[in-house]
Amino acid sequence: MRAVCEFRVIDESEDWIVVDKPAPLAVHPANGKVEPTLLGGLEELLLYERANGARLSILTRLDRETSGLVLVAKNAAAARHFSLQFQDRAVKKEYLALVHGWPEWESLRVEASIIRAGGAIWLRQAVDPAGRDCVTGFQVEKRFSNALGRFARVRCFPETGRMHQIRVHIEHAGHPLVGDKIYGTDGTPYLEQFAGQISDESVARLILPRHALHACKLSIGWQGRMLEWDSPLPGDLASFASG
């Protein structure tokens, strides 16, 4: 099956490529589903390079519903070079989030270990001292309101790279992402989606059809200099945040 999917190339070299992934495009095939994926689209785009020995390694993996910047190495040497920087926490990543409520703080640093929560949703994580260390910084950029309530646009600075850490930490801070089907709810919307049909009640509670998180900035070292890429808030989230 040929992968047909939409994504935008931000920057490219012989060794790596940076793309802007839309939501709800999956990065990799999952759960045996036959569907377009970012990996499949990249394999099509880089068919010539792959025929000449390129080996793609996706280094910044985003959730299906998270949009934004994805860094992909084209060979083992570049993958190793970048992976060491991730391991040393030398990579700077920033995200933009739209959250419920008006935070009482302007900036906040959450240091809270997280662990797999168990239960019906296998992917769900939870704050737990027994988990792995996890640190995220937050900065409020804007508070706004509309007919549906009070919301805020928050810039997020993950210092570690745990699964769902921004979503878990912002929920822990009392301001879950708008549209999040797992965090800030009892998980019913996620289970309904997994079963193939989200109820009208869940749609109304979620407000947005996907969680409001966007990978907006990435900085990493390459050949003695820092590379930096930016991606503006996509139209669906920018429209909601314009209130």
C-alpha cells in the first residue's frame, strides 16, 4: 500500500530532514492498522536516497494528535550523533499547548516522576514517586476566554523525554490540554475512539477534535553549530486561541 499523507518539509541535508507533521497523522504504523503514516510518507519522498543506502530514523516521535517538528536522520552516523545529544539532554525542544483554565502562575517548573498508570488505557501515564524522573517548564503566553470557558496558551519546555510527559505534567498542574482524550478526563473519550465512535457528550467535553499540543521549536548541534527550526501554531489551534 502506498502511503498518502500530508506533511511539510522544513529543512533538509544529505544526512537529515526536518518536517512539520500535522495531526492526526501517525508517525509509525500502530496496532496493525493499515493507514497513512509519516514514516510511509518519508519513505516515498526519499525513495531515491533509500535505494542508495539511506536508513531513516525518526528521532523526535510525536503522538498521533500532536502536530509539529519531527527530526529524521537519513543514516546511522547522523542517528548516532543526534541520539547522543538527546541522551545528554543537549537538545532544546519547545511546545505550545492550549489548556483549560487560567493558571495562577506565570511560569512553573514541574519536577514529578511519572510511571505507566495501568488500567484500561495501556498508554496512560501518571505522576508517581516510583516512576522515572521527569521535568517540564511552563510559561503562560496568553489567557483568553470564549463561550466555552477560560483557556490559556502555554509554552512548554520539556527537559526530559518521557512518554506523554507534557500532557501528564500540565494535568498535574491543574490545567489539562484542551481536546485531550486521556488526561483531564476519565479516559472514556479515548476508549470510545478506540472502539470507533466518540459520543456526542465526549465531543462536547473535548471541545477540539484533537489535543491541543504543537512541537513548535527544536534546537540541536550539527557539525560544530546549532541548528534551530520553528513551526507556528497550526490553523486549527491558532483559530481557537484567537479569542
